[in-house]
Amino acid sequence: MRVGVDARHLGAGRGVAVYLEGMLGALRDVELSLLVPGRGPLAPAARALADRPGVRVVRTRLGSRAVFGAAALTGMPAMTELLGDAVDVVWLPAPAPVAVGAAPYVLTVHDLSFARRPQDFTPYERLWHRLARPAGLARRAAHVVTDTAAVRDEVRAAWGVERVTVVAPGVRRPPEGVAPAAGAYVLFVGALEPRKDPVAVARAAAAAGVPAWFAGTGRLAGDVAAAGGRLLGRAEDAALAALLAGALALVLPSRLEGFGFPPLEAALCGTPSIVSDLPVLRETLGDGGALFVAPGDDAALAGAIRRLRADDALRAALAARARARAEQLTWERAARALRAVLEEAAR
């Protein structure tokens, strides 16, 4: 089977990039044609994939915005044309402005944040979502994939799409032999953006008398710093594992999530989490896999931080329950399930 992939997100460093890199790294026994627009240097993840047998990386003279923006508006150039029509099926790892062409395609939808909370996005991002036309993209797809059953149900209700399969992603394993970072702190990992509500972490941690560290970047960085948070920038691999292992807790007070990698990655490092009480996070972590607080309740968030700081046994129990969930989530299992969906679509 020959699979064309919209690989523009490789190396972007955020959730879709983690998902794409993990899935492509484990997707075997297929021929992959990765469309990476532009002529700039390839990200390390793309270079590593390009060196693998059966993988080719297709570049374009123009960059991603020009290529995909024109395709979304005019239908040209189609992905199948750029890839030389040498594919049986196309995989879109997230909704995006694109023209696929003649081949059937599978679309992954991670969440409906662009529809449910458009105010959280910049004017450019809202325009980008309008150009993507995600509802129409999903309806035309041979199949839609979601990370969780909660998002599957949202997609079916919102867009009337029935061909939806849940394929839970894998979770990155921490490098071996990493020493925990020193200090008694709570940690936020992810984009410093409104729907993640990172400023709430800084406020709640200050109320609880615990430092709050932030591994991520985004337009709310100044607000986080003003509320007392310590900005670390984006951390990868060993540095991130050290931060996760040393934290009192990982805190994720999101208003909306599609899956939630950080709490599961924290669990693999032996660290519990405090998260928003969202159906998605109940599904991924289990009812006893974290302390759940209502989104937007700073007092409850501060109380949860104080509770974990004072109770090592609770910290260990929460982390163990979440770890049992995370250990089942491998990229190999996820890639096998995605491959089955791609094969069905190709037929």
C-alpha cells in the first residue's frame, strides 16, 4: 500500500507534531510519500524518516502557506499531483487547508476547539480554520479517525459523519537514566494559549505557595510570567523527562482537550497529575488516574496542589494508576490500527 501524507507538521514541536512523528515512526510495511512543502532545511524528524527504506520526502518550490492556501482556494495543486499520483490513499493527520485530489483519504480530527472555542485563536488562525473547511473535509473523507471516543461522539453529532474510528495515540517513553530536576514545583507542559489556561496554574500555585514552572511557548507567556510563573521555553526528550520526573505534579487545567499527552507522559516518569474534569481526560487517565478539578476553578486547583504536596502516598497511587494506562498506549499498537483504517479506505 502506498500512502501519501500531509507532513507539514513534522518538527513543529506541538501536539500534532508529536502525533505525526510517533505514528509515522511506527507505521511499517507501507510505502510513505511525505509532502513537506518548501525548500528550507528538513526538521530532524523528517530527516530520520527520509533515511528509512520505503519513505520518500516530496518538497515544493513554494512554502506551506502558499502551496496549501492556493490549494484550499482553487483546488490546485492537489496533493496527488504533487506526489506524482503514486499513492493509493492519503492521510491527513489534522484538518488543514488542502486539496487532496483523486485518491481516497483518511482524516484525523483531534478535537473541535476551532468550532467550540474560536475566541481562543488569533485572527490568522481563525482564517486558517475557515480555509480548512473541516466539516466538509470530514464528510468527504473515506474515513475519519479520532484519538478518543469523546471526540468521536462530538464529530458524529456536529458533522453527521458516521465513518469514525477511535485510534488512541501512543505515548512517548522517557529516556533511561534521566535524573529528576531539583526543586519542589508543579509543572505545566504545552502551548501557552487560552484553551490550555496556563495562567490559572500560575495563580493557583502562588496561592498554594508552590513554584510553577512552564515548559512551552505561546502568546500568553507574558501573562504567565506576570502571575509568577517561571518560563522555561520548549523542552524536549531528556530535559522534559527530567522536569516531569522532578515535579510534585503535572498540572493541566485546559478548558478543552482532544487527548492530553502531558499527564500520560508524566505518569511514565512517576509523577501524578492535576487536570480539568473533562470527558476526554477521564477517558484517557481513568477516574482514579488524576485529581480532577472543574475548569476555571482556581480555588479547587490550589487546593489540589496543596493536597498532593502533603500526601506522598496519594501522589504515588495516582501516578501508578495513570502509568498503567500509559503503558498500554504504544505507537506500534496505534500504527497497526491506523494502517487497518488506511487499507480499508484504499479499497
